[in-house]
Amino acid sequence: MRTIIDIPQEIANNVDAVAKQEKRSKASVIRSALSEYLANKNQNSAKAAFGIWKNRKVDGLEYQSKIRSEW
């Protein structure tokens, strides 16, 4: 997919510098950065869900059995 985005000059300069240092294209550096950002974003969402039931006064297995019995 091709897309056009506006990037502040300071970030564009940093992308150029990384691309030159790593001998890669700017597009490759940007793709890697986006992939890493999205992987972190998904991982953070999973971490945020961990322990979500800890303050509830209901047993998780009992709740699951109750909900499934309604099917």
C-alpha cells in the first residue's frame, strides 16, 4: 500500500540519518518503526487486560459456567 503522510522536518531528518547509518531505505526504516509501534501497542493492550477481574467478588469459573449454561 502506498500512502502520503506529513512528517515534521525533525523526524524526517532523524529517519534520513538512521537510513544512512543502517544503509537502508527511508521506507524500510519507517516500515520497521511502524511494525515495532504496532507490536508494542498490541502487547500493551494485552498487559492492560491482565488482572482485570482481580477486584471482582465472583469466581471466574463459576461465572464462565453460568454464562455457558445460557447457550
